[in-house]
Amino acid sequence: MERLTGPVVEVIDSVGEVGVGGLIALETVLPPVPSEVILPFAGFAAAEGRLHLGLAWACATAGSLLGAAVLYQVGRALSYERLHELAGRRWFLLFGQKDLERGFRFFDRHGSVVVLLGRFVPFVRSVVSVPAGMDLMPLPRFLLLTAVGSGIWNAAFIALGYRLREDYEVVEQYVGPVSRGVVVLLVLALAWLVVRRVRQGREDAVPERPGLD
């Protein structure tokens, strides 16, 4: 916990509310430090008068939007067509073309809900921006959904840190195991997809036996 908290404390103490936003933007794109550590400390610092509570929340939400917008553009640059072509290659082990087609049909129907609720799930809140860009979800809608979901998430954890004050680290002690459990489940699901893809590739590679006349 100290290895994670130390750099967060230094950045926020040095840069203030802007540091909160920068850390959240970084956490959204490449999550080195979970927001469950950043946001409660921001609330604690606000309770001590070192940060402005509302401005800390605004900067955190702006950071969430910035990071999500970067990944959205990555999705647009990658495009569904390119990913569909990659999914057809034998060496591409994550999923096949049919899996991709099913996933995007689901995203077409429920993309707004996925983007909104995905902001409350560790790791998913970063990844979900990529399919939104690939699916060409209108940028204003994407940003609005991201702002609402991230705004609620940020407000909840900043408020917890503000209320708990010097005991803000209790938040990570309770939320941390849940977040890590979600990530483990996602990794297991990814491993299952790879194993299934490999098996499908082996089955496709086995030549059919000629029938007997």
C-alpha cells in the first residue's frame, strides 16, 4: 500500500487538483495506480484544506474524460474492419471472427449501457473506450456517458476519503480485494478465450477423412 500511496501523495501535494486529474487520466489509459488509491487521498487532502473539494472532483472527472478520449481514438484508428481481418488469422489467439461479430452486435444494441456501467468496473473502465471508438459511437454521447459514470465513481471515492480523513486508506483495504478479484476473473476469461481459439484452430487444421464409397 505504501508503494502505491507514496507517489500519489507526492504528486497531489506538489501539483494539487491538477495532479489528481493527471493521475486519473494516466490510470484510465495505463492503470499503474488504481483510482481507489488516488481518489480517497484527494478527499483526505480536501478535508485538511490542502485541496478544494469541488475542484478536485472536477479535475478527476476531466482526467477520466481525457484518458477515455485517448482510448476512444485508438479504437477509431484500429477500426472494426482491421480487427475483423486480424481475427481471421491463425496466429491471432484472442478471439475469432464470429466472436467479434457477436460482440459487436451486442455492443450495437447495448453500447450506451456498457460504456456507462463500465466506468464502475476496474480495468473495464479503460478497455470499454476502445470498442466504443471502433463502433463509431458518436463522440458527444460517449463523452456524456463517460462523464456521468466517471463523475459518480469519482465523487463516491473522494467523498469517502473526505469523510474518513486520516483513515482514508481503509477504502483501499476493502475495495482493493474486490477490484483485484474482478481483474483475476477477466484474466481467466481471457485465458479461456485463448484456449478455445487454439482448440478451434487445431480442429480446423485436421483434414477431413474421405468418405467410403
